[in-house]
Amino acid sequence: MEFGIFVQGYVPASRRRTDPEAEHHALMEETEYVIQADRSGFKYAWASEHHFLDEYSHLSANDVFLGYLAHATERIHLGSGIFNPLPQVNHPVKVAEKAAMLDHLSGGRFEFGTGRGAGSHEILGFLPGVTDMNATKDIWEETIAEFPRMWREEEYPGFAGRHWSLPPRKILPKPYGPSHPAMWYAAGSPSSYAMAAKKGLGVLGFSVQKVSDMEWVVDSYKTAVQQAEAVGAFVNDNVMVTSTAICAETHEQAVDIAVRGNLNYLQSLLFRYHDTFPRPEGIPRWPELLPDYSAEIIELLIAEELMICGDPDEVFRQCKRWEQAGADQLAFGLPVGVPYEDTLRTIRLIGEHVIPKIDTDPVHRTTRYRRAAAA
């Protein structure tokens, strides 16, 4: 199993009340998390694209963010988590161009993740009047197979669909290195996993489920992807899952950091905006918040495998559970309201004590796929 981190520009109101430059500081701190992850042996860094989601995510221009990191890092793969290719949000040609440019700037380290937006608040900002959030599925499905054609064909023959069109044009630049970037889809439900598998796409599993709940979903993806009709040059047989992670020298220190991290607020914001996610029983409606997390609640979340938290040995065992469940990549959602130095410590400790015991392959999984497709 490989390891990654996920950043999204989390700027809670509580931070803004005490720091007039909170937004700037949060965004710049997140670049440092990725740089440290690169030094610590993580293989992937994913940056969100969200719009209008106050506090929850201020990272809207992730192509610019990743362009900066392409120069600031050496080995870590940089992924769009996601680029939104709906033409009402970003014209597909512009998305293809940005992806190829990032592939050049990073030396072939770009990972192309796409999706359809976080929920009604975000989607309806670009699609006013839409009453069925599933309408974006048709737009995305019409578009996704066009990206490999734009990248691989010297002159793209053009497209005339229900939602966008383009006359024949040369789409430039072409991706750097072998084949084209690995393609991923952000999935939050079993049906989305199945759709990704059918198209030969890796899954960005931005879920809030525990390990045991994910096992059968991952297994069904692994079965379905064997029969994939890939939209790209290769099948990206890959499941990435996300989890909060806090690692400290002792269990007690890790739990204390978690208690002070206001994790309940982030979770409340998640369900405020991601209203297309299944809502577990007991989750209140915004602006009502989940109760503050006590040490007892943190211990329960650890026991229920809903978060990774503890000393390096404990975190290793918790990560092994995800590997046993079939995950190909475990990406840690950072930051989560945890102070800067504590977050850097988590990255360093996992890089020193956990990753070398689990990920022993120096080559990225997606690099192997790209090389094989070009052979």
C-alpha cells in the first residue's frame, strides 16, 4: 500500500478571529505539508478544487497550487483531487491543457483526478435551476473519455455532444513522458466505485466510512475492474482511501492533539456542504454542530477504525488494517484544525516509522502503469 496526503485549504472562522491573515497562512502551511511529505517518503499529494465552501475549503485554484509544488518537490506525485471537468465549471479543453502542463512542470508526476463537485451548494453555483444533482453524472460521463483523445491524437477531431462542443483543433501541450497521466474518479458511493471500475479509472475514495464498511466496496471494485473497458490508454487499477491521521510520540499526546483539534467542526462542515453523501444517523443539520470531541470520543473513533491516531506503532497497525482491506493507497486528510507543528510531526513520524514497513516499492504504482502502456 502506498501513502499520500490530501489538502483542501481549511480556514475555520475560529482561526480568522485570531489571525487577520488566516487564509494566507493556511494555504502556505499546506504547501509546507506537501514539501515535508515529499521528504518523508509519501508518494502522492492531492489538492482539492472547491468553490464557495467557506471555512471548509478555500483551495479553489488547485492548478496554480500544484504548479508551485511541481517546482518545490522532487519525487512525490501531485494529483488533482479533483479537477472539475463539467464545461459549466471548467471547459474540458482547458482542463486537458492544465493537466498536460502540470505533467511537464512536474516531470511526469501529475495524477489526473476528476469529479462532479461537492454538493448542491457548489454545483448549483454553476448550474442554476438544476433540481437533480445526478444531472452532473451525464455531463461528466460525456466528457471523461475525451481527455485521452485530446492528449494522444496529434489533432483532436472535435466533439459535438449534448453539453459542449469543439471543432477540430490541436490541443497543446501533450503530456510529458510515457503515455498520459493516470486517471482517477472521486467516488463517494458504491455505484460510483462501480462506474470507475467499468471505465478503468482509479478511485479517489473521499469517504467517511470505517475500514470494515469499506472492505466489500473495495472488493467489488477489484472484481469489476478486471473487466474494464478503459477510457484511457491503460487501466488504473487503484483504490485510494482517506482518513484523518494524528501521530505523536505517545498515545496520550496524540489523543490530546486530537481533542484540541476541533475535529467536530470540520465534520460538521463536511456534512453541511457534501449533502449528496449518505448522512449517518445522529449527524445534526447545519448550523447545529456535532458535540466537541472528548478524549473518550477520540478513543471510540480509534476503536471503531474511524480515524488513525496514536504513537507510531499504533498508527502502523491501524494503517495495516486499510492495507488488509484492499486499499492501494491511504491518503491522510491534512490539516484538520491541528496546529502546524503537530501536523508536520505527524508527517515526519509516519514517514520514519510507518511507510518504510508497508510501502517497500520505490516506484509509484501509476508510473508502472504509464510505462507499461507506452511499451
